[in-house]
Amino acid sequence: MGEQTGQRVKEAPSLDDTFNAIKEGIHKRRFIIIAGNCRVDYCGRASSKLDRGERLLILKPDGSALVHRPRDYSPVNWQPPGSLFRTKLGDEGLLVRVYRRKDNETLEVLFDRILLYSVLDLKDAGEFSLYATEKDMQEAILSQPSLLEEGFRPISPERPVEPGFIDIMGVDREGTLTLVEIKRKRATRESVVQLKKYADVINLDKDRRVRMILVAPELAKGAQELLATLGYEFKVMTPQLCSEVLKQKRGKTITHFFK
């Protein structure tokens, strides 16, 4: 495999070649991946030894390091950001030493054979967004009821009823009792059936009108037909929108709420 500006990838390199590439990569604060046969020793808050085997070592520019085996998603050994990297080439092989001065922790990975190395100049300025859960969507509506519709006033969140919990109970601008069921993903026919079970419990007085509203990013085809048959309503609302509402809410100071 070849090289590009700021990127170096090589299969089956020698220990000498790997040593020089990794040393330069550490100096230039690159993202480094080494796949090879190695032994792993850790000493610090505890101690551990891992006999030789083929593994993946990742060194990140922030000083974090991870050792992965071919199985499991979690690293078998790791060091957090702020660690120092050192390399040494000797008779036993290529040693990569990861040291945390603060806690006097040392992780040593000794390679006797390299399968592949990558020295990458990765750029990542993207903002990480963890979109809202159904609980967050509920919180967003409670804090800003107009998300559902103008004039809506919540009365009770998670009202317990025999089939389960009604996400939000409230009244609309006309004073009509309104039950709201929230789904984070596409609402299915089962979602509508769930809402009907709540209606059957709440709507005991046949002369009293109760609005049933299903809230979700989208509605499945089978759910549309049943919703129309039952006379229930559907409101489009996405987890992304609710995330933005909560972000703005949590970013306000206490003085914002003073009148």
C-alpha cells in the first residue's frame, strides 16, 4: 500500500521501518495504528500480563492508547488522554511504551512482527450529537408545550393507567382533555393500538371528548389507516428538534426565568 501527504500505510513492514514511521508519527502527533504479534505488560494501579498474540495498538494524538484483541469491542488494555509515548528498537523487538506520569502507570507493548502500520493525519471537526430519547422528547414538550401545538397545557407526565403509562396528559386551548403518546422512531400500527388501550381506560364518560395524539418522526402505512379509522391525530416531531430545544433550555441562566 502506498503513501499520501500526511498519510503512511504499509503492509508487512520490517521492525526498523515501523520504528522510524511510528517515531516520526508520535513527534508529529499523528493517529497511529499498529497491527502485529505482541506481548503486553501493564503496571500501575494494578498489574497485568498478556502473552504473545496478534493484536491492534492504537495511539491517538491526545495521548490515549488502546490495545484490541481480535474479539470483543472493549480494549484489553488502555491508557487515557495525556499519556506519553516512547519507542525503542532492541534485540527482543519494537517496544512501544505508554506512560502516565500523574498516576505512575506504564503500558508496554512489545512487537516481534508487524502485519501493518498506519500513520494518519486525520481531521475531524464534526460536532457530536446524541439525539433525544423518548424521555427527552417528553421533557422537551413539557418545557415548551407549543412544540405539540399552540395553547396546549400539560397536566401530568407519565400518568399511570392499567395498560401502562400515558406519556403526557394535558388540555388543548379549548380545554379538551388530550392524551399524548411519544415514539422516538417511526410509529407503527402497534403504537396506535397502544394509544387505543389508553383511550379505552380514560374515556369512561362517552359524552366527554378526548383527543388522542400520537407523536413521532413519521408514521408507518398500516398505522395511518388505523389512526384515521379511530379518529386519532398524528403530530410530526423529531428527536433532533427536541435535542435542540433541550440544549437551549439547559444553556439558559437562572436569570432568564426572572420576570
